[in-house]
Amino acid sequence: MTATMQPESEAAEAPRRGGRTPVAGQKTRPRGRGLEFGHWWWALPGIALVFAIHYVATGIGGFFAFTNWTGIGAFKITGWANFEAIFKDPTKLGALSNTLFLAFGSVLLGNIAGLLIALGLNRVLKTRYILRTLFFMPVVLSPLATAYIWKYIFDFDGPLNAFLTAIGAGDQTKPWLADPQWAIWTVLVVLVWSSTGFAMVIFMAGLAGVPAEVEEAAAIDGANLWQRFRNVTLPAIRPAVAIATTLGIVQGLRVFDPIMALTAGGPAGATETLATQVYKQAFALGNFGGGAALALVLAAIILIFAVIQQRLTRSNPED
Amino acid sequence: MFRYTKLTLLREVGLWALALLFLAPFYFLVTTALKPDNELFTTSALAPPKSPDFSNFIDVLTATGNSNVVTGLINSVIITAGSILGLIALGSVTGYVISRSTRRWSKGAYYLFLVAIILPGQLGAVPLYMGARALGLTGSAWGLIVLYTGMLLPLSIFLYANFFRGLGTEYEEAATIDGASKSQIFSKVVFPMMAPATGTVTIFAGLIVWNDFFTSLIFLGGSDNQTLPVAMYYYIGSLVSQWNSIFAIVIVSMVPILALFLFAQKRFIQGFSGGLKG
């Protein structure tokens, strides 16, 4: 990484370039002469495949959002009826608020935990790489396997209640996953557990781009720990924050596998999210039109938050 | 100034305590899987087994039909490897062309891929399934490879394109002057330079495809030819609160990916953090 005394601009740039010389390819390239390298038609197979699998399929699905199609047989075009039904249905509105709660809750807690661990591991620790590996382990597990493990931990006969009994808090034991008030918090714990390691490595990479000299200089000038973090470290890792939170929100809004394996949306819809509702409507309840309409709403929400998130955390608007 | 002090030691010990707490689920996973049936409800959930028993694992490895884990393992390896190859081949070429082109359409194509990353898959799932069935792609490893390649291609192209944006064109210019053709430049000069991006794509796509459950559940449609997560799902579907048996198959299903991660953890973590900087 290039050592620099201007953390606001240059150091923020350094981790983005991954340590390569920041010669922007776009600037050295002769403009206006069309393609210099490779043939344009090399891109055709990729564009065609993405177009077919993402846009054509989604477009057809989007069309059915305005119909009463059941998934097979004939259908009628019903206009906005499916969307009106969504905003009148308390289950769907509950799913919407659960989705937002889980997405923002897991991003917030996962990133704070990831950042604190990354800061803790940042310098001079002897075993930092072993610790990093350990904290990262949950990230490589399948959401399904993760959910089964936690399902047992929260089981009535499981370790959490056994632990509470052992420390003399036996009156606090409950069937966590079957408790309408607590079920959503158990889902949140699982999401945070499996995403913390991911946020941690992004922050560690960002922190590695902050030169030790700058921090030292700030410390010599009398900045305390918080001031050093706020004014030196944080500006330098802004790109890392932007990436980690944007990805976390997009992932969090479409969360599906862990919920299906943990609670299947229960008890009584307490952990229902938009993604589980889309699946149930379209695939289990034979209401493909309604499911498609809900998926369209979900897509719009994801798009809106992804754009807002990018705008808020972007450090360099020209990029 | 950043020397190893007593405070650092305290920080190190504290983080180890936190790490052990963080990984406690793995403790329950292993101890429970080793418990024989009669200990499952008689011993505390916190205690290790009195007489460890491997019969749960033998049951898992010898299961037949749609929960055959050996078939599942082979299918998962074939499908994951095939998808990775497809994503590297198509992703590298497409990412290269759209990031090096100065024409207007290349910017449009870039956004086409960017938006495709965000679209939720469920909306297209039913039309996709009907299309795949019409083309005879359901129920086979080939179909899933094509499908996963298409589904993850936007991400792969995005990672490659971002990589090229930070890379100068000097090598390609030099090769052009030396008289290399466009395809020679790509295969001999550009592709080897992309190794870090290829590593990131391999790890990301490999992890997503290997762990994916929903797509293979739908597109392999109930046959005995399943991927590992689906085999696990069917196996567990027949068990109620038999946590020792459930955890035996959970362990069997996670051992390959966990072993690969611990073996190549540096590359894994570099791939993750390196690919996401742009």
C-alpha cells in the first residue's frame, strides 16, 4: 500500500485499487477510436445468457404479477389487483416489516461486531491469522447446515435452555423458536453469526490500507483512541464500509434458506419475510400471480435500498 | 509505537475467549453427533457423550435413494466444478471486453449486469423452470451447470470488469506492437494477469453453488440424483428431533468445504476481501 499523509483522499483510494499502481486504465486509453483490445462480439454469449436467464425470465415473471395465474392453466389479466391485495393483507405487511427488521438488524449488528473484531485483530497480535480463520469459519457453511445447528441450540431440550438452567436462570427457559415474541430474535442471532466473519475480513482489508505512520502521527498530536478512529481510521475504511453494508442489505432483504430451515416463517407468521412469502404463494399455495407481485415489490425495495446505500457511503462520487 | 504490551496480551486473550464462545455451536455439533440414541435425552445438552458412538455416521454414509450422500457428493463436485469453469470462461472474456471498450454500449452492458446481480431470483424461477423443462435441462447435472453459470455470471463479470478498471493497458499495447493477435493477447497476456480475479470468482461462485439448496431442489426435481444439500435435506426430513443423526449428516456435508477452507484459508479470505474492494 502506498504510504500517504492524506488519509481523506489517498488512503481511501489505496484499498480500492488493491495495492496496484493507480494508473486508471480509462485515462491512458485512447478515446473515441472504438475498441482497442479484443473483439466486441466476444461479449455476446455472456450477454445472451444473462439476458435469457435474468431478464427474460424475470420479465415473464413480472408480467404474471398482473394476472391471476395459478402456475398452470389459463389466466386473466387483473391489473393492479395483486398489489392492492398485498397492501391489504396483514401477513404480507408483517412480512415486510420482518424483512426490514432482519436486513437492517443483521447488517448493523454484523458490521459492528465485524468492525470491533477487525479493530481488535488489527495490529501486533501474535495469533491474528488463526483468530481470523476461526471467526471466518461460519461464512463458508451452507445456510441450511447453519440453521440446523442453531435449531438445536434454541430447541427446548437444547443447549441454551440447559445453560440457563445450569446458571440458575431456569425460569427463563422457553421454546425459543416457537415463541412468537422471541422467534425473530433467534433468526437475527443466526444471521449475525453467519455474517460477522464476512464483515470482519472486509474491514481487516480496509484497515490494512491505513498506514501505521498516520495513526502514530495522530497519537503524537494528542488524539485519543476515539478521535483516532473517528478521524483517521474511519475515513480510510469508508469504501470497505460501503461494500460490506450494501452487500449485507441486499443479502438480508432476500433472506430465505435459514428461515425456511429454522422456523419456516412460524410461529403464526412471526418470522415470515417477503422471500418466504413469495415462495409460499408462488410454489406452495398455487397463487403464482400474487407471488410474482410480491417478488416485484421485493425487487423494487432491494433496488431502492441498494441505490440509497451506494449514495450514502460512496466516498468519491466520480468513481 | 505498535509494540506488544501487556494490554496487547489482554486483548489477545479476550479475543480468544470470544472466538471460543463464537464457535460454541461447533462443540454442540460434534458432541451431539457422537451421542448414541439412549444418551440423547438422558444426558445434558451441554455434556459430551459418555460413550462416543460412530454408528450415526455409518448410517449417514450408507443411506440410499434420494438421501445417498456419496452420490450427492459426486454430483455437487461435478456441478460446482462445471459452473466455476463456465463462469471463468464467460466471465473473463465478457468482463474484459466491456471494461476495455470505449463504445457506449459497453457502459449499458455493464449496468445490465449490475442490475441482474440485484434482481431477486424467485420472480424468474417459474418461467425459468418451464423454459428449462422445455429444453430438457431439468433433472441433469448439465442443466444445473448452465443455470448456475447464467445465474452467477453477472457477479463474475462484475468482479472481472472491476479488476480491469484498475489495470493499465501497457502489456496489451506491447504485445500488439510485437504482432500478437487479439486472441493471443487475451489467452497469453491478459488471462494470466487476471489470476487474482479468477481466484475471487472461483471462491465466490464455488461457495455459492456448493451451498445452494433451493435451485437444485427445484431443478433436479425429486430424482435420486441429488446434490449434497438436497440429500441432507431429504435425510433430515425423515427424522424428528433425532439430533445425533441429523448432526452426523450435517457434519458429513460440511467437512469437504470446511477442510478446503482450512487448507486454503489465506486464498479464501484474500479472494473475499480482494474481490470486494472495487
